[in-house]
Amino acid sequence: MNVRLNLPLTSSLPILFLALTLSAFAQEKSDAGAAPLSTAPYKIGERLTYNVAYSNFPTAAHVEVQLVSRGIYFGREGLLLRAHVETTGVVNVALFAINNDYTTYVDPESGLPFHSQSVVHDASRATDTSLDFAQPAGTIAIPPKQGTFPGTYDFLSAFYRLRALPLADGSVYNLSIRGSAENYRAEIKVIGRQVIKTNVGSFNTIISQIRVANNSRVNGYHLKMYFSDDERHVPVLLTAQVGVGEMRAELAGSEFVTPTPAPIAAATPPPIIASPNPTPFVSPTPSISADPEAWPFKVGEQLNYQVYLGESNALVATANFQVRGHSRYFNRDGLMLAVKAQTTVEAQRLFVANDQINSYVDPKALLPFRTELNLVEGRRRLNQTLSVNQDYGTATSGTGEKIEIPVGTHDYLSFFYSMRRFNLYPPKRNAISILVNNKPKTLFIGSLKRETIEVGAQKIPAIALSLTTDDPQSDKYLLRMWVSDDKRHLPLRVTGTTELGPFRADLVIIPATPQ
């Protein structure tokens, strides 16, 4: 599906990444060349991930920034920076696909870039653009047609250079940054401090306000960035007023990828971004974890479902699934998954439901090590936390109750994501263990057939699945699921039957035409 996104969001996503980095290098007005460079933010292997929300889209995009290595590039010593910007969830599937990669090589002493590359992907091809930066001692800019910009930063180098500044209260900095189509002159002013709560923790932050002297459109966004109040100055949150809604980029994960030794001999360059092979200087190029590449989803992905009863088109409930972050949770590496489901006001006359489940899973096996349930269903109330030991086959509740489970048992939420990695092509049949009402059950996932289904206004190739258990009435609830017929296996529709009658839950597909 290559459907165009409504104008405000498509134009704002590049501005969002611009804002993430626009506030980056800054020089104090009183002494433009004397801004100190802290080495704290330039840590080899640091990887930061951000979830981008816009207006009613809790997840519109995902941004990842990483300092990969230090070595000899293009005949000189440098730091290799990389970033990835991509729309996620419903926005990526049904509206507009943004999938861009950025690579920048910077001088480790000044933070100035000397070479950058960007790759813009679309459905049929990738456009690769390279740029060499001339950085002489003076500040006279070479005309853009020559392709070099002395004393100018690009997005990535700017992102790190601002973090390396003191960011003292009341200080004002200026920067010159080269965007994809124009140069920007930005002023960054430190205006205060605030405690910010995110999915990965609470942070004392330094607030900076961003103004762009030569672009009134960007100024209208009222950009603010919140940096952690420590030596690393990690951007924790960015906010912008775009159109009638707010855009927020919130830190979803912060980790250090452990470098692994790489042979000095020339290796095959990356398949997309053609960068030279470095001669190791301090840290060899790290081997990026293969786990994210094996996931059929991205950190920040949100899937929103609308639930209907019978043949009625009256909405009775909503369910929102989200991959909240990849970070350290409860002293171990993990992915945080979450779902919130609730009945609508109209449907609450028949039945009241308001459920929240959080699942913390191992990034490799996608098996849970902690499950948090807060369920309100009619008169039933359940507030329970389970600590799961997959090595010993036990789940322990907050009250100390131990439940014996098969090794490799999933919870309600982890199964939803782990299943997407299975071979689901007909006539394949898979089976997993799942914990239901504190009892392990075997869930059988049968691949029935390929077909095209209509969800919203979209016709989507799908695989029909049956979900049955090892109970005597194995197909009591007539559960069926349709997943997209691609490597993501995106759940598009779920149907079944309850005491209130048959139900249908459809993935929200938002019309592409502005209303």
C-alpha cells in the first residue's frame, strides 16, 4: 500500500527530525568559536531510540540514532554516526511510508562533519545522496552549488554537538545547519528545568527553546527540547505544535551496543549506505545486534483496533497495542509491550471493560520475564504482577504464589508479537504454551488459506489463521485471525464469539483523503 498521508503529517515528520537535530550544534553569541566540546556524549556504541507521536496518532514514527565507531575514514580520523527515521504502525502500513537512513563522519576534536550520506527509500527504489563538507578556519560559506559548506553542520553532527555544550541556565547559542534543501540559522536558548516522565524512567531535564531566524514556518512550531541534566545531555523529549496537533518525540530506549572485534582487512561495505571500511583506531566497528532485524515490528509500533458486535457497525470497544521500548527493565535487557482495551461509553450499558497489560519480554526469544495485569471486566477485578523464570518453568505472583509452567510459556501479549515471527504460510500448524487465568494451555495456530480481505477502505492480501486450544472444546470461541501476507504478519482482523454474540476487531485504517 503506497497511500499518501495527509499533508500536515508528511510535512511535519522531516521537520520533527530536523528539530531533533536542529538544536544540535550551538555556539555562544558572545564568542562563536569558544564553545567547549564535552566528550561525554560521544560514546562509542550509544544507541538512542525515540517514539514519535502526532495529534491522535500515539505512534507516528520511530527514530534511532547511534554512534557506531571511531576510525580512519576518507583518509582522516573520524567518528561514524548513523540514524534511521521510519513511520510505524498504521501510519506506515496504511498511510505513508517514510524509511530514511543517514550516515555522517565527524571530526572527533571539533564535532564538525566532513562527509555525509543519506538514503531515502520508497516502494521501488532508494535514492542515495552524498555530501562533502569543507571546513576551513574561516566562516565564509562556499556557494551551495559547489556542494561544500564550511563551518556548517548536518542533522547528525548537530545532534551530538549540542549535547556537548554546557547548556547553562539562560545561555543562548547559534548554529548553521544544512538541511536536505536549504540552510537554517537557529537560535537555541536554555529557558529552565523540569522533571520529565517517560516509558524508560523519570529525568531531571534542561529545557531549550528553538527559533529559526530564516524560516517563519518552523518558528510557528514552538519547538522545545528537554535534555537530561547530566554530562551526557541525552535528548529526552521534543515537542512541537504542528497544525492543530502536538508532535512529541519521546525517548523509548537508551543502550550501549557492545563493540566486537572486526578484522582489519577490508570487509564488504554496508548494502545500503556505501561507507568506507575503517582502519580501527580506538574502537572497532561494533556488530549491530541482529535481534531488531529479526523482529517483524519496530520499537514504537502501535496497532489500534476497533471492535464490533455481530453485523452492527456500532463501535463497542477499542484496543491499542504498542511496542513501548527496548531498554533495561528490572535489571535485564528487554522489550516493553503494552495493550489497553476498553469498551465505549455506549457499550458500557451492556458490559464494562477497561484492561491494561504490560509485558516485558526477552528481545531474542520474545518470552516474558514479567507480566503486569490490571483488568476490569464487569464485576471482575484483577491487579496482578507475575515474575516469570523461563529457565525453571515458574511464574511467581506478587503475593508469592508459584505457578508451574512449561519452559517457553507466553502471556496474553507476548504471544501476539511472537506469533508474527512464525512460519504462517498454509498449511503450516504451530503450537505454543500460553498462560491463561494462571493455568498454562497449548494454543494451536493453524494456517488456513491465503485470501484478500477488506479492512477500512483497503484491500489487503492476508493469511487466515485459526486459534484453538487443547481444551475438550478446542474451538469453543471460534477464534480466527487474518495477518498480512508479508514478513511482518501484521494482525489485520480478529473474529470470534462471546456470551454477547460474535465479534470482529479490525485494525484501524485511516482514510488517506483529507476530510
